Amino acid sequence: MEYLKKDLYRLKIIPSIIKTGNHNLESLTNEVNIKLNQENYKSISERTIHRDLKILISNGNKIKSIKTKEGNYYVIESVDDEIELKENERKTLPIMMGLLNTEDNLSIVNWLKDILKTFHNFTLKELNPSPYFVKTTSSINFKEDLMLLTTEIIEYIKKQQAIFFLYRTDNNPKIVAPLQVRYYDGRYYLLGTDIDDKNNYQLKTLLTTYSIDNIIGLKISPALIEEDDVANEPIYFDYKKLYKESHLELLLKHSFGIIYQSNINNNRIKKYRFKFSGWAISYVENKIFHPSQKTIEKNKDYIIIELALWEILDYNKFHKEGVEVWDNKEVDFFVGRFGSTCERLN
């Protein structure tokens, strides 16, 4: 069953990869293997890809090999994968597009609307539920260059390749093994581990967070080994191994947003309880602030919720004064948003 599932997955992704352009058999195999590895499947050979191409062609996919000066490349004229929207999907799509209307400065949003009009016969009026449904504020950082940089970083993550950039907070060059990009509270964040170029390019396992908008010039480049006896080779890393050793999943699982202590021993889980009253009651009932959220008590006058979050050691005070101070600054910020309608109970 696993083998069949893997075969079907390959046949599904190969046409979409060919559509990105300029793929010969070698590069097509490499791209397929990247996606297979991300799904925990084993890599396959060029011979297997060649067999898959024959199957796709026999199933009606118009895939051709075009000969150029640089070699043979695959192109695709059409793929038998027309997407039919179900009735419920057609009904809810205008609401989804209404949610995206605040992001219509992004070219990809307008492209999506054009696709829906062209291939699914939607009219602009159908895709715009206003004035019956209106979203008032943007949820995505509107800067398209930030989104493009984020996409570029993700490509390096997939290749398990380190990146180089200058960072605004200290203007120092950074060599980082990127592990994940997070979008939180209107900003994009890069999570990764630093690489010590002064110590034989050793990878550090402590997790570091960078605000992507603080990358100078919004420019990154491949990190290279710059030594006299090495011809500027790229720096690669073992993604799965580093992901585990950095404790990324655990550190962010109990983080309210993106604040944590890289040293796992400087974090401990605490169940924070908050009491909401007035207008905040109905707001909190319909809002999930963290996956651990539980309702402890509820009546007409108030609602009490519980969140399991990190209590973080203030390392600076501990290092300078030897005093252990444990708390979570994001919790105080969270309470402050609700003013007198929110009370922290512990």
C-alpha cells in the first residue's frame, strides 16, 4: 500500500514540477526527490522518473521533450487534472475571497481571481461579497518583497543549505542554517541556528529567531566556506537532525508567539489562567489564542480560560544577579490588550 501511495504521489507532482519550466531528466528527478523526502519517502532514480513520464503520457498528459542548445527539456501542453469545485466550496469561495480583498495589492491574489473567472465562470460580483460581508483590515504584511524573500528562504530550507545576510540590529554578517519561517502578529520570522565561521563552520544547535524585515536590503545569498584550501563551497546541513537538536518544535509548541529561551532548561511549562468579563466574554469564546486553550469556567458575568505556555527564566538577571526570575513577557502584553476586561489569575 505504501509503494502504491508513493507512486500516485509522484504521478501527481511531476506535471506541476514540469510546469515551472526548464527541467531535464536530472533536474526533474532532483525536484521530485526533494518533495518525496519532505513526505518521508525514499528518493528514486532517473529511470523511475522516465517510467513515470511514460505512464503520464499514456494517461493523456501531453508531455514532450524539447531539444535545445543546452539539452533536452520537458514541457507540458495540458494536464488531465481539471479541478471541479463542490457545491459547498462554490458557496464558501466568495467568503474566502472576501477575506482576501484586503490583500488585493498582492499580484497573486488578483491572479487567483482571474483564474476563478476564466476557468470556473465566476463573475467579479460573485467573488466580492461586499456589502453583505466585509473584512476591514489586512492580515498579511502587504509588502510583496517580504513574501518573495520568505519564499527564497524556504527554498534554501528545502535544499538544506545555509544562508548569509546582514542584520540591522547589529549590522553584523550572519551565517544561518534556516529551519522554519513563521508569520506572527503581522511579521515574518526566520528560525534557525547560527554557524560559527571562526570555528571550522560548526553548526550551533541553539535556536535563534530573526525578524525577516530586519535583514538589510531584504537580500540573502548562499553561505560559502571561505578558506584558502576550499573553493568557496556551499554550506549544507542535515535538516532533520538539526531540527530535532534545536528543539524547535517543542520550543514553539509552548510559546505564545515567538519568545522562548533557546536553552530548553531555561523554559518550564506553566498553566496560565485568565478571567475575562464584559465585552471580552463573547470575543474569547470565539477566539483561539493558543492550541492548549481550555475553558475552565463560564457564566453570564465572566469566562476563565487556561493556556499552557512557557514560563521563561530571565537569563540576564540570573547571570548578573544570580536571581531566578521566571515569567512570560508576552503574557503581560496579552493581558494589556484587553484592559480592565481581563485579569491574570496567576
